[in-house]
Amino acid sequence: MNKVYPDAKSALEGILKDGMMIMSGGFGLCGIPETLSDAIRDSGVKNLTFISNNAGVDGIGLSRLLETRQIKKMISSYVGENKLFAQQYLAGELELEFNPQGTLAERIRAGGAGIPAFFTKTGVGTLIAEGKEVREFDGEKYLMERSLFGDIAIVHAWMGDTAGNLVYRKTARNFNPMMATAAKITVAEVEHLVPAGQIDPDHIHTPGIFVKRIVQVGTAKKHIEFRTTRPRTAQAATGVEV
Amino acid sequence: MAWTREQMAARAAKELRDGYYVNLGIGIPTLVSNFIPEGIEVNLQSENGMLGMGPFPFEGEEDPDLINAGKQTVSELPSTSYFSSADSFAMVRGGHIDLSILGAMQVAQNGDLANWMIPGKMVKGMGGAMDLVAGVKRVVVVMEHSAKDGPKLLKKCNLPLTGERVVDMVVTDLAVFTIDKHGKDGMALIELADGVTLEEVKANTEAEFRVALKNA
């Protein structure tokens, strides 16, 4: 069976509906499936719920679907660096559900693994705990969190093969592997598409069973949110403020 | 004379131990990596999916696929590994990270921490902060001692909490405090910044604390 589609538009053909829940990989602008999210924007579907750690920055990524008001709700851990998001949220036009980042990652992982709920220490005694079951294990309190499962997931990988196997690159991996497992249909955009057999099976991060459709998008579109460097003469030092 | 941001970071860096896996927050905590004591090797974890975080890259070597949790470009080290967000927070929640150093808006004398939300203002989100304070073995807060509108070290936080009874130590520009977050010993003043008096600390602190100065 063929998983390979010639472009983002055809890779999303027939699976987009108003009101659907979409998982979208990436952390900040790193590893976001931007070609696919742009194609979702161009399709015109609306009232979408997006599960994504962030909401892009003004003019890039999911922010482009905020411009067209196609997003009804975001489930995220951090939405800074996005004026349009703040505007729409403060005007009551956009719903927002904040999840602690690790809880968000685990809800998605659990969803993909067929685990309906789990208990975590994160958020005990905070606003996040409101309405959630608290249970004590070995003398410590834990919150029950439900898993997440999307109608579709869109992910970005560095390399994929015709069987749908994926390899991510550096910190562009982030939420992509869990999201690939946690939706009815996962569509992957890859920078490099190779025939099955070209990737060492020991190096595959996401096995092809999780990926229904795959499209090659090249490497042209990549963004850096904060470009930080050190001069060649300086001593090695991590994170000197600029 | 209170401590500068660099002096606060240098003081927090004294909490590092050889072999520690450490997560540093954004702001002053990031500066801590510039003051790692000689002879000590620490591994920096970045919760977006990297262990063994290196320095900022040389100009021209920035890679959009290689960033830290503050979305800044960073570089690799020989010890570096990459992993998913789920694996990253398994490290955090599972108690595998030795130390988390982060900023705060308010800390209470029982170790409660508030650092993510001011009601009525646009909320950016908690990111990984709630997971870090709940899961990391030891939590050190580095922050200015006072805000414009008053003390930040309080009897009880009035901002929404990031975590309950999670803070072990607070380094401010005026002093260093320890907090017995699980026990009954409460908060203790253990060091004064250079040239700062006990009276000055008392005047700027709402929280109740014992005085247990090491070199007094």
C-alpha cells in the first residue's frame, strides 16, 4: 500500500473536517510541521482544536491559522511570544487549556498507548488540580490526568521512508514521536524521503505502523526564534545572556 | 550592597555537585552555567529533549533543530543525547534530575512556589515548571528579594501556585534561605549577601524565618 503523497495538500485530502482535534508536533518553532499546518489553513476547515505545546509566533506556524480564525481551542503548555494569540484569547474568541508540559507529553503518550488515564505529582495543590481526582500512593498525593487522542496528527521528521518509518533530528524530535502514535490518522512531513530499507532499522524513532501518510517537504522552511551565539575567541560558556 | 545577578548565580552554583544532572530555568538561573565550580562536572538537561547541553554555537553554526527550552540556539557536547518530550519528563517526574534552579514571583515559608500566573494579566503558561518542581530531587529558587510592590518571601503565596511545598533553598540579592519543605523546621536564614544586615533582610521579608547564619 502506498503511503507517499506528492504534496501536503494531497496528503491531507479527505481527512479534514470542521471541529476536529489535531495534534501538531514541535517545540517553539523547532520541529513544527509547518508545510502541513499551512495546508490545513489553505483547506479552510474551521472550529479546530489544536493540541500543540505552543501556538507558533506571530506570522509563523499555527499562528497563521489564528490569523484566519480557524482555531477554536488550543491545548498547550506555553503560548508566549504571540500577540495575536493574546488578543484573541483576551477578547474571548479563543479557548485555551493549559497543561504542564510533562503532563501534556504524557497525556499524548498514554493516548497513543491505549492508557485512558494516569496519576502524576505534577500540579497537586494548584489550579491544574481543580476537578481532578486526587489519590494517595505510598503517602504522596497524585492527580489523575486523562489521556489525549486526536482525529489526526501532523508531525515533522528529518527522514522518512516509503514504509512510514521516521527519524527525527536533534531537538526537533520533542513532541513529534508521541503525537505520531496518538491519532486516528498521522500525516508526517519529512525533509528527506528514502525507499524502505535505506534507514538502519536500529535507528528508527517512529515505526511505520503509526504513520499513514508521508510527504517530502525539503529543508527550506526552518526558523530560529532566538539566535544566540558566542564569538570564536570566547571561552565556552552555556547560556550567557545577550 | 546587595548581590548582582551574577553574584546570585555564582552563589546558586555552589549547590552543584560533581556528576549532577541539572535543569536551569530562564533568566538568572541560566547564568549559573557560567559559574560551575572548577573540578566539577555537571550535565545540563533541557526539557525540550536534550541532555548534555553545550554553550551557544559559534556565529554561523546556529542550527534551527538545536535549541534549548528558552528557544535559544545551543550546541552539542561529546556527552549529548536527544530524546522526546515524554522521555524528558520521565527524567524529571521520575526523580532522575538532581537539581532544578529556577526563578520565582513568590515563595512561602513552607516551600510553596508561585511563578507562572498573575490573575487578570495575560498568562503565557507554566511550560515545564510544574513538572520540574514536583519531580526534581532538589529545587533552588533564585530571585530578587523584593518586587516593586513589596516582599516576595511570604507567609503564604497569594498568586496561584506552581507547586506546593517544593522549594528547598532561596537565593536572593540580599540573602540565602533554606526551607524544610517536608518537615517542621520552616525557613532559615543561612547567609547574608556582602554588606547586607540582618535588619535589612527582616525589613524586606514577610515570611517568618529562623536566623542560622553560618559565619555569624
